[in-house]
Amino acid sequence: MKKVLVLFLFLPFLLITIALSFAPSPVRAQVPSPSPKLDIPDEAPPTGVNMTLSPVFLNLSTDPGKAITSQFRVTNNNNFSEYLEVVVRKFVSGDQGPVIQDVSEEDEFADWVSFSEKQFQASPNQTKTIRFTISPPEEASLGYYYSFVIQRITDIQATGQGAAIAGAPALPVLLEVKSPNAKREIQIVDFKTDKPFYEYLPSNFIITVKNSGNVHIAPSGDIFIDSMFNKDVSILPANKGRGNILPNGQREFTASWDDGFAVRTIKTKDGKEVRNAKGEIEYETSYDFSKANKFRVGRYTANLIMVYDNGERDIPIEAKISFWVIPWKILLVGGVILIFALIGLKATVFNSLLGLLRRK
């Protein structure tokens, strides 16, 4: 009887314990383990920052309240050790694309990030792998745009945490927290060449795209170039780097068409650009006789087709522009040669006829 009574009294506590063990716990940002104490030398580094980040950007997606973990690599290309820190900043829309800004007290999403090592030492030519976790709360939704800036600890101490250091590499991290209210929509604002007439290639295309949605989008697509006589004489990628456009922002993408017999290139000497007395870059014309069949002349039409995912299907958007390529110097020289050839032919025919008449 006593055993039954004890079991009866203990049973509620057992059920409560089991229920609590299966109850979902709220998601909290991981508390990073403290970085080891770094013995930073007093002398200043002999040269500037020379680091490589890999990958060049990260595009992440998760659900509200669900943490996501990723990583990046930092390579120290200098021949001395670097003492570095990861500084969290943010990406915002600018006139020509995303720009980096410091986070403010209102930017709570900056507190969602934790790193395996926030401060670390990178030996000469060493590659360090830094893991990080972003833990969005249940109420998070849509897009959050980070910039992980890798700076020297001494630079941060000298200028303050909020000061951006020129030359410090930055890793864009674009996070989408899935939401049924996500709106994906972009428009082509402008499609143009940098000038309407060219003597020689390259022809440079400028594409301006606006994101009127509330999440970032990376459109893809191509530029199809038609001549007066043939279609698709060349095809160029419209967003080769898969650049993203932030919500309510616009961004310029560029493409260059240089597949031709005669092409203008930047003049170089000892691997450096040559400039004139006014500081302007000098150009020179190069001729590739293996592309003699690609002598570009006349009116061309560029047809732009870009595609983006609206969450349900791929949506195409299009634009068109025309331009001229007139290599007038080559045409002038060719015209002069043709005129002299015709004069010579005329003289030859005239002399032949005159000889025949004299024989008679």
C-alpha cells in the first residue's frame, strides 16, 4: 500500500519532467567561446593589408527561429603574421549598388551573429577558417544584409570600433529569413551603351536594374547582339558575377563586347597603365588577323533578356538598344586603295585599247 502511495505521489513530477524535456526551447544567439589572448607586437606592420577572402560572398536562407551556420576562409598573403578581428557591419542600398555602413543600436540583427574566433592570428601565407552562426528570432522575416569586415586589431584600437579602414577586405553575407510576405520583383530602368558610335570595339553596355520587392534578387541573363545581316553575332552575360540587388535599391551591371578584328585596348608599359600629360588613360588599337572574319562595321542591335525567380517561376524582362561601329580610318585607307586600284585598272585598260588601235 505504501509503495502504491509513493508511486502515486511521484507520478505527477515524472510526467512534468518528461513534458519539459520535449518542450521547444527558445532560439538564442550562440555565445561565442572567448578568443585566446593574443600577444600583439608593438611595432606597426611593415606593409598594408594583403588578404584574400573565400568565398567572395555568401547567400544564406533559413526559417524564423532557426539558426544557420556557415564559414569563410581568410588567407594572409603577407610574409609576416597578422592579428585580425571580424567586425560586423551592414549592407544598404546605394545609388549604384550596395554600400557598407556601420551598424547602429537599432540594428538588432547584428547581435544574432557569433563567430568561432572573432579575434585571431594568421601566420604568413596561412589560411584560417572562421565559422559563424546566425540565430534569427521567431519574429524575424525577409532580408538581413551583413558585411563581415576583416581588420587589424591595432587599426581598430587606433581609430575606434566604428571606423572603416581603407583596404580591409569585406565579405557580404545576405540572409533571407523565409516569409509568406516575400515579394520578388525587379525592372530594367535603363539599358544603354557608353556612346552611340564607336570607331572600334569594345562596345560597353550599362544595365540599370531596380528591385521593387522586399528581398534581395540576383538576376541572370544575356545580351544578344545582331548585325544588319546576321542574328546573334555575339552573346554576352548580363550579370556575370551574379550580383544581388537589395530591396528598394538599384544597381548597375556592365558588359563589354570586344570580339572583333580591330579592338581598342588600354596601353600598358611594364604592366602599368600609360597616361598622358593630363592624367588620361591612353589607348591603342590592336589587330587580330585570326578574327579577320569578325570585321565589325555598321549598325548593331543589342537585345537584353534577364530572368529572375519571383518565388513561383522564372520571370523574363527585356530591353533593346542600337549602336554603330564605323572604323572610318580603315574605311578611308581602304577607299583610297580602291580608288588607286580603279585608276590603275582604268589606265591599264586604256593603254590596252590604245595599243590595239595603233596596231590597226
